[in-house]
Amino acid sequence: MDSELAAARESWRGATYDEVVAAWGPPARSARDSQTWVSDDRVPRAERSGGGTGGVIFGAPEGAAARCERTLVVQNARVVRAGEWSGAPAFCKRFARR
């Protein structure tokens, strides 16, 4: 695992559940002691414009998607362990605790 991604995961150890929800919103899935959050981001791609100008338009809605699923183990309203994080590492790193 990428060391920056590992640091982002571990940054949540000891945080309260309320801190995580304040940062990421409610979890997408809940199990006995684990909560999973899912985030998607549209990555714009360049497209050629028409009309003979040869310009480039950014932000086309059909750009590629980045996804990050993050699972944290929560006991007594505190994060006791960072579970698995999967998805695009560059995108997942954005979810480090500030």
C-alpha cells in the first residue's frame, strides 16, 4: 500500500464517530462494528469542440469516475482500527483526517 494512503487511513484512529460523520456524512453501509463510506468523483476529460475552432472544452459529464470505499472499525463511538480502503489511491488520500 502507498505510504501516503496508509497514513490517510491511520489518521482516523482515535477519532470519534461524530467526527467522521461530520467529515464524510453518514456511512453507506453498516455492520456490527464497522462502517463503510463510499465516495465518487467525476474526473473531467477534454473534448474537442465543434464549429471548426479546434478549441478544447473541459468538464465533460461523461468523464471517468474515481471511487473510494473506506471502512472504519468503530467501538464505543471511537475509531479503533482503519479497515480496508479501496479505490483510486490519489482520490482516497483526500479523505485523510485534517
